[in-house]
Amino acid sequence: MSFRTRIVSAVLVMAFMGGLIWVAASGRTLGSDDGDGGSLFAAGRTTINLWYADAALTDYLNEVAVAYNESQSRCRIEPSLRSGVEYLEAISRASVEADRDMPDVYVISNDALEKAVLAGLAAPVDDSAAFENTETYPQTAIDAVTCHDAVYGYPFYFETAALLYNKEYVAAAQAAEEDAEEDAGEESGSSAELPSTILDIIQFAGGYDAPEGVSSVFTWDVGDIFYNYYFVGNMIDVGGPCGDDSSRIDIYNAPAIRSLQVYQQLNQFFSIDTKSVSYESVLSDFIAGGLVFTVATSDAVQTIAAAKADGSFTGDYGVLQLPDISDDLQTRGLSVTSCLVVNGYSEEQTEANRFIRYLLYEKSEDFFPRTGKPLAQNGCRYPDEHMDGFFSAYADSVPISKMRATSNFWMLLENAFSEIWDGADPNAALKALYEQTMIQITGNDGFSVPALEDPEKIDINAELSGGE
């Protein structure tokens, strides 16, 4: 799935009718028939509506709702799959109009959280203890649901990228290198270590005797920012740790320029046509044995498991943290956290919070097997150990910014990466990106900054040959 579909944010209805409109109690308690001819209203049970936009959650949420409904008599959970098109706008409209089926709880990605907060559609969680330390959630998850110094959602599940490698190919290459060193009378060096930097992967490629069927050592979807972001993820700042502070914008700096200079040079080592590759094609090539390394998101785990089951993938693979660029240029990937939010318009916020805690802390063991999505909680045991690598990558990732003013930043950054890959000057491209971003944040159409001097460039060929 393209990152473009992940970051399309719904348009909010920002004008409220006559100020703050609270949901009418009579519209919240009338329910469907309980099977005995009586209504839920008569039975004294309140309906808690749960909205979500991903069909992959349907079976799991329905099962949890049934179990919860049977476990208590206070309320009844009604999951409702809604269109992802203008999803937040639909939540806003139903809330301000006090529709009887307006959501008391809804699932939303963290990049839209500030919009929800400013529209009054998100209430602070009533379980603050879970966010005071990193025992329950990694800091990435806590930052993802924190907005303007308050926690407005419960981290539910995540998406991030990691490095996949074919274990059979890497092991064979390492063994061949060790044999060559022994034949030359040398002690075995670091050949048994897995590559940890982009320079390591290039060095690996330079000495790799590829078996039949391997088309490339390293290929990824260079047209999608989700798989490129880590090159600058540790060098730029878009809103601070929580991605909500417009005073924390640092995009145009020397380390980021140096990183993009290296990124541009990769085109000569791994010739990838941005118009001919896609995430799906790259993952298919990896499964078919055509690649040694690639960058993938966590959905790859179930895709590869299915390929193993049908015999189209017969080897084994590993999951690593995204590689650093070099020893002195570290990287960080991007992540999106889907969270459970209590509607600020709901009159049943206590019950809504109670249900969320039940879902997350008592009924989460089947979540991954039923949905294929990884929970954003510490200590989860996955039936497929490869998911542990993605969780480690998530814990080290940068949460996507939630500022409204930077909602299209990712598209602009993606365009900048594409231009740089095709030969544009990294310094000029990054400067233009920063100025365009600040124009949107400040409203000053004349915003500009002096050009930075080009930093000392990392010459990959020189680095690999031991030169300066």
C-alpha cells in the first residue's frame, strides 16, 4: 500500500452549530431488539458506538464486542465499519448533529489527532498511569498519542519499515568470504557480521557472486517516502518528539544534506527506476529470491508467511533495523500509529474508556493473528518471530507529525527525494522544501533563508577504497 493512501487526512467540519452540542441521551440509549422483544433501553443498557475504517479489523472487533457485551450489563458495544473517505469529517458531522449512531470511540491514525483535538472530537484518556513511563508502551507510541501536553488516544497498532534480508544468500556470501580469507592466510574479520550501514551493503554488493535468479542485491520502492524517510529521519525535526510543535522545525541542515548526497549516489550502485518499481513488485521479487536486501513494512510478514505456505518462498529471511548511512550518520524510520480515541462529544466517556482498556489489556492476544497488524504495546508475543524485528524498528522510529500545517509535508518530501534521486542538487532541493514548509506554517509568502554551504561530501567510492 502506498504511503500516499496512509497520509490522506479528512477535511474537518470546524464550524459548530450554536457552540458545543452535546449528544442527546434519548438518542444514545435506544437500541435494537434484545431478542426477547424488549429494547436495550428498557434493559437499561447504553449503546457505545465504535467506528473504524479498516475492514481488516472487522472480525476481531466484532468478537471483542460480543465478549464484552456478555461480560457486563452496563452497555452494549456496536462496531461500525465506515468509509475512509472524509472519515474524520463524518465523525465531526455526526457528533455536532448528535446522531444516535455517532461514535463514542473511533480508530484514527495519529497524524490526524491534532485535527480531532482542535475540533473537540478527542477527550483526554482517563488512564494516564499507562503513559507516565514506558512499561506499557514504547516512547514512540506515547509520543504518537500526545498532543499539546496531553494524551488523547490509546496506541492501538502501528506501521513502520525495517530491513529484510535473505538469510540463505547472506550466509553463503559470508561463508565464501571466510573461505577466501583462509585461503589467503588471513584471519576472518567482520564477514560474519550482518551489514549495519548503507556503506556495508554496498561493500557486500561489490564482492557478491550472485547466484542465478538474483537480480539485485538491494532494491526498495524509491518512489514512496515511507521507505526513504530513514535517510533523513535522524537529521530533521518536524514538530518535536510529538510532532505537534510548530516552533520545532529543523529541515535544512548540513547532516540532512550529507545524507541526501549519499542517497543520490546510490543510484549508481542500485539502478532503480522510480516509475517502474512499486512496493508490491519489490516484495514479490524478494519472495521469488531475486533480492538479497529490501525495505518493507510489517505487512510483509503475513505476505511471506502465505508464500511459505503455498511453496512460493522456500528459504528463510531476517528482519533488521533500518541501516545507518555510515558510522557517523545514523538513521530513523517513520511510523504511523493507529489509536483508539474517545469522542469529546460522547456522554459515555467513562464507559468508552473502560471498553478500550478491556480491548487493549484483556483481549489483545488474538489481535495479530486475526488482523495481521502489530500492536503498539510492549511485551506482545507474536506467533511469527519476524514481527519482533518490526516492533524494534517501531520503538526506534519517528512518529509521523500531527500538525495540520504540515499535513502535505510528506508529499513535498517525497517529491524532493524523487528529484534528488534523478540528479537534482540535494542542497537546493532541501532548501526549497524548508522554505515551502515554513511558508505554510507562518503564512509568510516571502519566507526565505540563506543557502548553506555544501558540507563535505561523503564519496562512497572513496569510502569503500579506504580513501578520505
